[in-house]
Amino acid sequence: MLDAVERVGNLGQFIDFGQYFVIHAARQSGKTTLLQDMTSRLNSGGKYYALYCSLEGLQGITDVEKGIPQIVKIIRNCLLYTQFPHNTEFAADADFSDSSDVLRMEISKYCNKLDKPLIIFFDEADCLSEQTLITFLRQLRNGYNSRGTAPFIHSLALVGMRNIRDFKAKVRPDSQTLGSASPFNIVAASVTLRNFTQEEVSMLYRQHTDDKGQQFENGVVETVFEQTQGQPWLVNAIAREITFNQLNLDYSPTITVEMVDTAIQTIIKRRDTHIDSLLERLKEERVKKIIEPVMLGEFVDDRNNDDFLYVRDLGLISEKGNQLAPANPIYAEVIARTLNYSSQMSLQETYTTYQMPRYLKNGKIDMEFLMSDFQEFWRENSDIWVEKYFYKEAAPHLILMAFLQRVINGGGKIIREMAAGRKRLDLYILYEGQKYPIEIKLWNGEKVLERGIAQTSEYMDMLGCNEGTLAIFDRRPKRSWSKKLYIKHKDIDDKKIMIVGL
């Protein structure tokens, strides 16, 4: 267990100053653990009464006549499990006919009975929507503004995956207005719960060694951090997969990098709830607007628009300087596999000839034979297959990846390098310890070949390879297949680059 408070900054200052604030972070990154820990600390400190309330049960309740009374009842039920004074008296005689003010009124009446300030952490606050959300926030705002004359919550946090900015998208069409007294302007600060650092991953795993005596070989922590970028659920899921499933709670073997790689592949294929629910978001148009350019290597110019900030807050992408990419390599892999799932199944069931033994020559993959087969497949099927995809701009890249995945089919791995702004997608096949680099580009002008060759050469340098493939998809509608399909070879210094037209 790592102290979640260390990953979020000085919340105590917000509370002491009586501020209302937002905590947002991606799914299963430790928000609830943080809130429960903060609640316990504050109550133990003796200065405040701190209450934790989850609003998850309000999902989908947009009718204010149902939503607001339900929030009052949730608070009442949470108070019953505390030792706060008068905890059974909250909303005992509430007038639920006045949904526009009953929440503010009952909280104010209860705070008036308390001998210490009240703090409330509203978890899953972004489950609220439409009129229930508006009325909830307006009553909090009215109570906040009247604290000088009528007791009210001293400090509160609205907690969820989304920032307060994105709550507005769940309220109304843009053409409508909430008026000048916006219920959203009560928030003094918005903070996020960061991922683990590499040192924190090491600290967490070291606790396991101290407790069970099990050792980790050199490179395990570095590999886990590289693949997860410290996403808390993934860091724990990898260790759990190894200790529970691979080793069946046998703590005598040393945990190896190979075990980590196997655990990651298992988690990716199994699509646990954490991954599945997050990737459901890929079906949303606003998520597609951001993820598709990242996959294609295109620029995402406006990083202040709501769609970009929403996808970032979900934890699907990350920024490192000017570089924009999937939040971690595991998410990148799962994004590609999720978008390709039906195609991979179709290839596996129908195209049985596309298997690795067909392409092996003297123990190595014959990339020219493999890519010529893909050219034939692409010519015969591209029009039909592209139409299957929601991400139509990225469909050529995805179809090639599905084809390659079908070929290796468990005998190797495809490593993808997605990053916006590079105007290409880098990937390589890892098979029997050998790397086969492939650079994928879309035709976007006469200079695409020159740039593509330079970029492929650069990628080959990075991987330490002297042979590589540049695949160029030409989607100009009037371009004939005889001109689009070709295979050429280019030697640069000691490198051999195969150029494949598609």
C-alpha cells in the first residue's frame, strides 16, 4: 500500500481554507482509497467531521424530483455509520416536495447542530447529469455563498474521472444557458491524482519482498514502469497475475522479466473490467477525434478543447512535452487490438493460409513474401473491410496490423509506437529474438517517399536493424491499383529498405 495523499498535493490546505475543489483522475487510480484515507485522517485529527459519500447510485437519474431526494438519503445513510453527534437526526423530517432547496436546507440544519466544521467528499460525482447535476451544484453554491449567515459544509470535494469543466457537457446542449449564476463557479481548485513514479513502484514491490521474502530480478521494476507508466491498477494487476495465477502463491521463485511479459499478454487478452470499461470509450465520437490522429501520427493542434481534455482526463492519452501518445504501451496495444478485434477473428477463421510457416525462410521472416500477400489481400478486400471500421481514417493501419497479428498468431509480438505529430506509425514484429521494423505512412504528397525513407532509416537505427519496411497507403480515389501496388528496394549506407505501395 502506498500513501495516496502523496500523489495529489496539499489537500489539507484546501480544507483548512474552507475551499470547494475537484479531484479527478483516470479509472482505478486510487481515488476512493485516497478519500477513505483522508476521511479517516481528518476524523482522527479531531478538528473536523469528515464524511465520505459515493454518488454512484445516481447514474442515469436525470429527474431532479428523484435525484435530489436520493442524494439526501445517501448522505443520511452514510451518517448512520459514523459517530458524529445527531447523526440519526439528519433529514429526519425533510420536505422532499421542494427538490430545489431540500439538500441545502437539510445540510444547513445539520451543520448548525455540530460543534466542528463538516467536510464531505462526494465520490463518483461525475455520475450526476442533466437537471439533477444542475440542482445539486446550485444548492451547494447557495449554501457556500450563505456560510456567513447559515452554517453549511466547510469544505467539500467533487471526485470522479472528469474535471468540473467536463461536467457541463452532461448538462445541456451548447445553445442553452445556465444564466449568470453558474453553479460551476464554486470550485476553487482542480487537482489530479498522479500515477506512481518508478521509485514508488519499487517501494510497492519491495513491501511484497519484505512480507513474503520473494525477490524480483533486475529489470522487473523498470519493465513494469515502462509498460504501465505507473498506472496504479496495471502495476498491481501485473504483480497479482504473477503471484496468484502464474506461481499459485508460491513465493520461493524469483519474479523475472519474462514473467512480467507473460502477465502483460494475459491481461491484454483477458480484457479485465478495468480495461474493458475504459476501452468502451473508444466508441464515443469525441474520443475518436483524438485517438485516431494519435494512431496516424497526425498533429492534434488544439489541446485546450473539451474533447482533448476529456480523453486526457480519462487516462487514455498522455503528454510529454510536445509528444502526445497513448498513456502507456499496454493501453496502446489494447486500443489497437480492440479496434481490430472483429477483423482479427475474421482473418483467423477465414484466411487460414496466412500463417507464419508460410513466410519463414532459413529461420527468418521473408518480409517481401509476407507484404506481397498483404498487397493481394488489400486489393481484394480493402473497400469492404474499411467500411467495417468506425475509425475509417486509421482503417488501413488497423487492417495491416490485424493481418500481421494473424500471421504471428502467438508465435511472436507486434510492438507499436504511436505518437501524434510524427506523420507515421512505427511498429516492429518481434519473432524468435529478431526485430522486423515497419514504418506505415499515408500518401500526402510527392515528398512522402523521401520523408518515409528517412524516417524508416531513423527507426531502424533506434532498433539496431539493417533491414526494414516502409509501407505507403495511397488512398487517392482515381489512382489505379497497377500504380498503387509495387515493391521497391532502397539501400542507404548499410541499410536495406523495402518500399511497399498499397
